[in-house]
Amino acid sequence: MEATILKWHKQPGDTIQADETLLDIATDKVDSEVPSTAAGVLKEILFKENDVVAVGAVIARVENEALASSNVSPAAPAPAAQPVAQVAPPTVTEEIPYQPVGAQVAPSGIRFYSPLVLNIAAQEGISMAELETIPGTGNEGRVTKRDILNHVSQRGKGVAQAPTPQREAVQVLPAQKQPSAPVSQPTSSPAVYSGNVEIIEMDRMRKLIADHMVKSKHTSPHVTSFSEADVTNLVMWRDKVKKEFEKREGTKITFTPLIIEAIVRCIKKYPLMNSSIDGDKIIVKKDINIGMATALPSGNLIVPVIKNADQLNLAGLAKQVNGLADAARNGKLKADDTQGGTFTFTNVGTFGSLMGTPIINQPQVAILAVGTIKKRPVVIETPHGDSIAIRHMMYISMSYDHRIVDGSLGATFLTAVANELERFNPDRDV
């Protein structure tokens, strides 16, 4: 829906080639380079750094010198006695719109707010519930800076704000470019923190993560179910083949592709888990795109997506998992790498947790988490009676949207995943 301009690599008057990097942007959690769509001279930059720009807005104009020169005739000399008014010759310009790869329109029923609007709301003490009631005059009914400032100015008067009609043929501009309205000064005094404290300003990604988590809880009634799986066969098989696998495939075999493989099989049995909600419609996704939560060196979290995971064998899954994880840690992810997920998997066991209650990655309807694998004494049923053995055990949890996934389906799916892991063939070929 929008992006934040991080840095312009060119300034007005600079020459630029087609496909040369013009600026850096931040879309959602991914920083990307935007190439110029035309060659020529950069004539005008319409947005400054740190501006939030709506998808489709024109952000710059490039003069195509070759076309411009062919349309300009030599100017006649002006009389010496008369002042000369310099008139710019006609030029041919290319408008550079911002249109990120993989940009998607948010489904109806879910409202998004720009970071600027959320910051103003926090400063003015406007809750999410109150923010939802503000009429939006921006693209797709979004709340702009003007809308929220008008709402703030009217709060004390008890006057309801009516949406401002938009004129046709007016380009939709980001929140920072809206005409300013008077800002009412906060009446409350600045917060005072007692004791020995350190105040840390959230970075841009952490603010986005916090916003997504609040929206997810606000959108979906979360239910979490738990199960456990005896993954001894899986652990023993991986230990046996990991050196040969890495030598043959050129990549390591971790537990993540093995667990994703089991999830994909179960999604095929229970396709409603691979869906989303649009108003009162359930959209069942035929493509199985598995998002995998990945921790970044900064401590933030990002979810790259394995597209068409059901069409990949184990080696293909392993290469996708390792490639996306490395790209995330090195800041090399592309915008499209985090788009289109239909189901999310997170491994909280990486950090030693036994289990977790993950928050749904909207607009999906479920997210599955696995805990750390631990050896525990377990009762084993055998034809000769029960016995106690040391087994590799792992807890599994899944949070799901109770609007369409009831407890019976959620628990059945989770049990199916656990059974897939327990029935792993220890004699499987590499």
C-alpha cells in the first residue's frame, strides 16, 4: 500500500541511465532499491527522504533529453533594448511512479494506517478503537494526516468530523504531503519514569512489527492448541545423513525443511487451514506458500516465504530455507520474498523455548510453532507390554483464527502434523 523513502541516490540535475538505482525505499519490513524507468536528467523530486508514499504516486520526473532536443527549435535572438524573459523550452518528461514488486491491496475489512498517523494517534492518546471510527479521505478510505489532525481539533468541541470530498484528477499523496491542520498541544505533561532507566527509541522495523501484532490480535480471535511428537526417528535419520546430504546438495539439512514437509502434507488433507477471510467470504488458497519466521541480527523478526512449497522435494525445501534465511540475515531479501504467504511456521525451540503461543500473520488463519527437542523418559507401548524409554520429544503449538477454524479442525490438523513427524521413515533415502 505504501513505502517510506530512505535515500535518494540522485538529485535534480543529475544524469541517470535506465535501470540505474534512483532511490532506496522501505516496504513493510524489506528495504529495496528502485531503478529509474527512463534515461535522461532528473528534473524534479516530489518527495523527500522519510516521506511515506502511496503505491502509484509519482515520486520523480526525468527529462528525456533526446526527445526534448528533437522538439525544440533554435530561439531567435532578442532585441538588445528589450528585457529578455527566459522561457523554458518544451521538454519530454517521464514520470517515475512508485510501484513495488509484489504490492498487494489489503483485503476489505482490514484497515491500515501509516506510521505518521499512528505516531500522531499515540501522541494524542487516540486508541485503536477510536482510530477505527475516523473517516478516511485517502486512497482505499485510508486515514490521512489531515483526517486525524481534523479529528484531534474537533475532539474537544464534540463535533463529528465529516469526510472531506476528494477532487477528481488529484494525485493521492502520502500522509506527509497532506495540507497541515493546526495541531493541538497535548494537555498532559511528559511521562516521568522513576528509578534508574534507559529509554530506547523503537526502530522502524520494530514499530511495524508492534503494529502488525496489535492489528492481528484486534482482527482475529486467537485460539492456541498444543500437542507433542516423538521425533526420535527424524533426529536419528538427520544425524545419519547430514554429512552426505551437505556434500551432495551443497547445503545443510536442518529440522525446518523436514517439519515444513510434514505441514505441507497435512495442508493438502485440510485445505481450510490454507485460507484467509475477506468480509464474510472464506478464500481457500490453492497455492501452498509457507512463511518461516526468521530472527535477524538486530533482534527483529521477518517472515520470508517459500513459494509453492508443495512442489519442492526435500533438497529443494532445504535450499529455499537456507537461502532465504541467509538473505534475511544479510539484508538481501527482495520485497517479493516476504509476499504471498498462506501459512506460517516458527521455530521457537531455536532459542531454547519448550513451546510458544504465536500470533497469526495476517491475513492468514493459522501459525504453527515447534519447541526445542529434548530427551525425556516416555512410556512406550509394545506387543510385550509397556516400557519406559529415552526418546526425543518436541512440543507443537498452533494458534488459529476462531472465526473459521474451530477447535475440532485446529486440533485435528495439529495432531495430523504430530503423526506425520512421528511416522518419519528412518530408512528413507537421502
